[in-house]
Amino acid sequence: MAIIKHPEQRVGVFIDTQNLYHSAKNLYHARCNFGNILKDAVAGRRLIRARAYAVTTESGEEKGFFEALEKIGIEMRLKDLQVFSGGAKKADWDVGLAVDAITASPNLDTVILITGDGDFVPLVQYLQNHDGCQVEVVSFGRSTSAKLKEATDDFLDLDEDPRRYLLNFRGGGRSTRSRQAAQTDTDANLKNDYADQSGEPESKKPSLQEIERITEVE
């Protein structure tokens, strides 16, 4: 189905930083060109807000990266990496991103999710059905959940032009066998490459109803 993109369309962009960073790292051994990604995602429309979600570490080595994103107009939302007594680590912004997207949606015509994480399928469906928003997804196709691509109104595949969307791109990518392995694990979306998770079972993940309750409180 063809979608409508016009200059007066109000757009909000929500970036799953760790997902995109590690997709580029694992597929191409390169870093993302967030400036070009944001420009092509917005496609000349009215950008109301661009927000990226990331985790800080004790070393603070990512500070320069965050400052670079802010210089191109991306607002950062940060949280500290949680380290538990047993040594497990947790770094997850899924609920925060979802709450922000739902809260902002009444003032938006289009919500753009820059992620390949299949956990956001319920968010896509909620924004489409309850708020009437056009929802678009931007990510590397080979590491993006098939269900997420099916749910979205439009999908911008960064794999189609890696030279534009990557820094230090030297051509090529992972071997065919590695690509197949990455696709098999696509719904996991490389979360463990950024930080070890807390090991919470799927049943403990917040449901869409819980997210709705959070937004009502706020």
C-alpha cells in the first residue's frame, strides 16, 4: 500500500540507538551515519521531535558520540547501565521509547521508529489503531524482525545503500552463513551485544496494557 509523505506532515522520530549501533557493527563492522539516516527518514517533512535512547557507562567514553547526535538535532535520553550484585547487567529502553511515542502521538501525523526490534510490533499496532498515526520503520533489513516489517506502513531498508548510511564503510559485509545466522536470531535484535540483560523471562516483559497505564499516569 502506498503511503503519503507531504511537507506539512508532522513527524516524530524515536531511535533505538543500541539496536542500530550493533546492527551496523555486526553486519558491516562500521558505524552509522545518523545524520543521513535522520534526513532520509524525515524526507522533507516537519520534524517535531527526534529522540534517541542510549545507556551510559562508567567510563563515559560514549560522551562524544552523544554530543555528535545532539549537534544534528537529536535529543538524547540516557540511563545508567544497571549492574546487579550477581554481576548481571541490564540496559533496556524499550518501555521508555514506547511511552514517549504514545505520549507524543496525538501531536504527530507520522511516527518513525528507527529499530529492527520485533518487540515494538505491539507499539506499531497501537499507534496505528488507537491514534491513527502512520508508522514507519527504519533499520537494516537483514537484522530486522520480519513481523515488524509486516506491521509497519513503510520500511526504509538501510541495507540498500550502506555507503550512505554508514561511516567507514569498506564494502562487503558478513558472510552468507553469518547473515543467515543473524536473520534466524532477528527478533533478539542484538541486544546482548551491547550489554548483558537481566535474564528476565518473556512473561515479565511489560504488556501493551501496562504501557497504556504508564502513559495515563504521566
